[in-house]
Amino acid sequence: MPDRSFLNWPFFENRHRELAEQLDAWCAKNLPVAHDDVDAACRELVVKLGKDGWLKPTALDTDNPGPLDVRALCITRETLARHDGLADFAFAMQGLGTGALSLFGTPEQQRWLAKTRAGKAISAFALSEPRSGSDVANMEMAATRDGDDYVLSGEKTWISNGGIADLYIVFARTGEAPGAKGLSAFIVPADTNGIAIAERLEVIAPHPLARLSFDNIRVPASALIGRPGDGFRIAMSVLDVFRSTVGAAALGFARRALDESIKRVAERKLFGAAMAELQMVQGHIADMALDVDAAALLVYRAAWTKDMGAARVTREAAMAKLFATDKAQEVIDKAVQLHGGDGVRKGHIIESLYREIRALRIYEGASDVQKVVIARQVMGAA
């Protein structure tokens, strides 16, 4: 039984505790799914999660408008990640992909949200480019106004759900000013003429990823989210909300690694006694538990702060994402060591966690970038 004592922390309300309990029971019955065909698996997961109501936290409820519940997003990602990394991915991308619409969309644009919350449409966040990943302000993709339309041309890469999404939120340079002040955000349906999958990207923990080309595609001016030049602010605001949830997913992976390791050392015999009796092993377990709790405190502090009405949680979210992902990597590495050969055996849960965790230290702001963000926030406040 995983440790749930953290749910008694003052960060949470009863609805969050009920969410954690109910979702954990659902996961035990429905996860993991087969990963043989990753595209099909993600589609199946979105449908399942939507049908059973678990995608509701990912986007604004247009019938009952209110802010996104970041604690619910984090609890859901942590719980799903503990059971199946691909399920966490499917959930997370529904939120990240529609975040700009939830935060800045018009009522007409937000009509997409009912579909994504119900699992009837898959969304994607198209920000990164071949020559501008962490350096968003260096974006090259262009959007040119042409009468009542915008014409978009360029490439996006490392796009999660690339190739299976029904809509893309695409960021492009509209040129109102140099650098970050000249970017805008657009809704681009996946069936728009001129969008092509230039390359499918294979990674160590299989997810639907692609490099996409946009060959002078045409979208109406009504596809613009916010105002021209708002793109960078929109992107950073979305990441401000969802960056904490990356830390929550890492926390889920780390908790599973800790749970599996506790079970392993209790059952495995070494030198005539259970591994758990060895002080070196106890030291590893203590370090893992400490890192898990410290990560949880940072993740849920950031989520709680945002839910309490903070306009931005750039510092808190960056700290949560950096610490939780880096420490989850260390926790899982210790789990590999405690499992010995089984820890690197293909198909073993620990081997799967070892592959899953690495990307979280890169996407939505690499660890090194988070250090820059934190330093600027701290020095700016001083």
C-alpha cells in the first residue's frame, strides 16, 4: 500500500483526498494498458480517461467557469504516473495542449474544451523548434497576416501527440517587436491543409512524438489566441501552471520506485537475512523516502500557491519541477541498484521507470534552465 499520509497535509481539501482514493482504485483496475502500439494506446487512454471523467481537471469547464485546480492536476499526474507512465502522458498533454485556451481563449475558441475534457479530441502544444527549444524567444516559424487570415510556415519538433492530435496550439513569429515580444499563439486543427509529419521521433520511453512541417497553412484571424504579440506571455503562463505537474509525475515515478524497493528488500534474502536488515540498504531507503517527501512538499506548495490566487508561481513551479525530477532520477537509480539485475531487465517495472524519468528533466524547461529561472527570481526579488 503506497504511503498516503501526505494527503493529510494542509495543502489539500477533502475533494483532493477523494480524488486520490477514487483514481487510485480506477488505476488498479484499468492500468497499465498495452504499449505495443503507442499511438493506439494513447488514443485508448484518452478515450478511457475522458469517458470516466478523469480528464475534467485538464481544462476549463465552460459551463461552470473557474480557475484550473492545480492540486487536482498534480494529484492526478502523480497517481497515474505511479501506475503507468503512458497514462500520465495522455492526461498531461490534454491539459498542456489546451492550457492556452483555458487561460486566454474566447468563448468560441473554448468550444474545443468540452471535447478534450471528454476524451473526444486530442490536443497538442506546438512550441519547440529545431533551433529553439529552451530559447523560445529565438523562434523562427512565421505567421503573416493576409487579409482575414494568417499564413503559417515553418517547423515544430518534439511535439507530444504529434501525428495523433486533433488540434495544435501553435506559436509563431508575427513580428510586432523583436524577440519574445513578437510571438503569437494560434489554434490549428490537425486537418488543416499543409500540415505534414516530417518525422516520427523514437525515444527510450515510447510516446507519440513528431517533427511537424507547416507549409504556408492558412487559418482565419479568429484562430489567434489573445492579441498579436501575446504568444510568449501565453506560453509562459501555461508553463507556469503545468510545470508543477511535471514534478508531480516525477513524484509518482519516485513513489512507485520506493514502494517496489521496500517490497524487494523485505522479501529478498542476502547473507542469510532479509536485505532490509543491512544498514547500507536502510540508508538507501531512508534517502529515497527523504527525497520523495521533500519533492512532494515543493510540488504541492507550488500547486497550493497557484490555487490560492497567485498570479504567477514562476519561482515555486521551477523549484518544484527541478527538485522533483532530479531527485526522482536519484530515487529510481537507487531502486535499480537494490533490484540488481532485475532493475535493468526489459519489462521490469524498475527498468520502465528508469527510462520514463529521464525525459522529465528536459521537457517543459530543462533542469539547467530551471536553475536560471530560480536565480533570476531570487535575485530580482532581492
